[in-house]
Amino acid sequence: MSADSEMLDNEAIFRALVMESPIPIALLVGREMIITVANKPQLAVWGKGANVFGMPLAKAIPEMEGQPFLAILDEVFTTGVTFATDSTPAHMMIDGVMKTVYFDFSFKPLKNKQGAVYGIIATGVEITLQVAAHQALLLREEQLRQQSMELDRQVAERTQQLEDSIQDLKRSNQNLQQFAYIASHDLQEPLRKIQQFGDLLQNQYRTELGEGITYLERMQNAAHRMSSLIRDLLSYSRISTQRRTSQPVSLTTIVEDVVQNLELLIQETAATIQTGDLPQVAGDASQLEQLFQNLVSNALKFRRFGVAPQIQIVSSEVMASDLPVDFKPHRLANGYYRIDVVDNGIGFEEKYLDRIFMVFQRLHGRSEYAGTGIGLAICEKVVLNHGGWINAQSRPGQGATFSVYLPL
């Protein structure tokens, strides 16, 4: 089977995964937002049939006129910045009736090799029932405040309804994580075949390919980047689904292992790493190693040109009363270890703090610094799994400090 055939098979697998997804997904191409791919859940949300394929979104779904979505899509297409929001109402014509539905949705731009946006993947999870349940609970709460009889029974009923809603949301999250996990596994196999056949073509037909070898190398590089992205997505999915253990873990040992893993890169960059006395914490050793490996790797990657990286890893104790005002842990403890990873790299503007821990968010182009934009999202997930918090301070050209807070 030829490499082209394998690439077509890969595209078919991707399309099949989208079409089988329980989540509404659509691929919109060009500034006119031509509907190129839309699965059944998405068509059901729109209240349309397959005849919308190939049509501009504004023409296919005329009721969007006067709603903010077309303007948001145009903004995403223009800026190349992902847009996501929660509990957003939309007015849709379904079975000839205009209805208001609510969504958690995102618009993610797709870019070509030159970095230009050519389309948008729109995904959304309908939460109309959850919003209705929440609104019903609010109404019920108001009624309870106005009543004095049978009060205990009504409070118990409201609590049970709220618990049911929480369980529904947890099941939805678990389904999303399972879908990402399965998709990552299934996409790796065709990518391996693309890389294997590409290697065969390079090794056996390099002379016959002539200038075509350049395109083959680009294909191999693209396949390698996608493989790295899938591996990182799989790591993020595993951290999201694995139960956190609570074994005593020495952070000194963790950092020593990280330094050993990165020994070659440390030597190549002439980096120096200084560590203070680090504590022992309760947690998952493999996840904590991922946390500090990502932080140290970032400090090595985002170094200033011609300046050897200098990294310090130090620890201190912080009482709960002395925590930063922005501290938002999953659960409160009496005190926390604060572990700072300090570097002398290129730094960044702190106005981007809300973005750096989000999946796929990058402050620099891929041509400048390699990566998938998932590393810091993994860091945040690990810290949250351990009941802690992570934050950063930085200035352009003056390095960065990433502060990890873990319960005592």
C-alpha cells in the first residue's frame, strides 16, 4: 500500500472518529465557514439534514443571524485564537420550532503548514437539561425560603437533585476522557505506518525521488509532530482519569531522576541546576515526576540565545493564612509547601498567565520552540490532582518563576 493510501486511510479514521463521537463536532472551512464535516449529534443540534454540507454556515443555519456565533467564528478565523465558553444560550430552529438551548462549546482554528488559518473545528456539549435543572433548583430554593412547613423534606429533595446533576456532569466528563483516550490509541497506528513507509521510501528510493525527497521529509516531520501531540494528549487523558495515590514521595529523589533524564540536554545547553532542601509529600510519584520534568524542560527550552540556563529549585513552607489572594486549591489544608522553579530564560508577559496552563496554548511559534502546548496543562492537572495550585511570575527577558503549592 502506498504512502498516499496510508494518508487517506488516516484521514478516513479521523473522519470516522468524528462521525462516531457522541459530542457534536463540525469542521468549517474558509472565512465563509463552509460546512465540510458534521456528525449526527451536530446535525441534530442544528435541526438540519445532510443537505447542509458544502453550504456556508450563515446560509445553512439562517437563524444564526443576529446571534454572536458568526462574529465569534470570524474573530477566531482572523486571530487564530481558540474561543471557548460555558453555558451559552443559542436559539435554534428544530422541527420547525424556535428553541433555546445551552452549550459548553469551543471554536478551535486549524492552520496549514504556513501557519495560516484555513478552517475551524467547532465542538460543543449541550447542557440544556443541566441548566434547566439548575434554574429549577434556584426556583425551588426561593420557594423553600418562603415556606415554613415540611422544610426538611424539601431541602433533602433539592440536595438529591443537585447530587444527581453533579453525577451526570461527572459521567459526561468521564465519557469525554474515554473518547480522547481511545482516539489517541487508534490514531497512533496509522501514524506509525506513515513513518515506516516514509523511512522505506527515503532509504530505498532516495535517488529516484530527486527533489521529491523534500516533500517526503516534510511529511515525516508532520507525522512526527502529530505523534508527539497524540502522546501528550494521551498523557493528559491518563492524568485526568488515573486515581491519585497517596504514598510518601521524596521530591529530592524526583528532581534527581528528572536531572538524570535530561542529562544530555543539560550538557548540550551548559545548564546549571541548583536545588535546595526539598520536602517529602503525599502523592503519585509518576505524576510528580511528570510535573517537574515539564517545568525543568521548559526552563531549558525557553533559554536566552547565547546564555547558559541557570535553574534553581527551592522550597519553603506557607501557612494557609499567608497564601496569595488568587490561590484556588481543590481543598484547603493548614499549610503548604511552596516549590519554586526559577530560571533565567526569555520569560513572558504576565498578561498571558491565564493562557499558559490551557491545552494547546502557545506563546511562541513552533518554528521558534518545538512543543505541543500541552506540557503546562499537564503540570496544572497534576498539581490539582494533589490538592494544590500552580502559578507563575515573569517578565520578558528576565526569566520566569513557576510556584507549585502542595499540601503539608
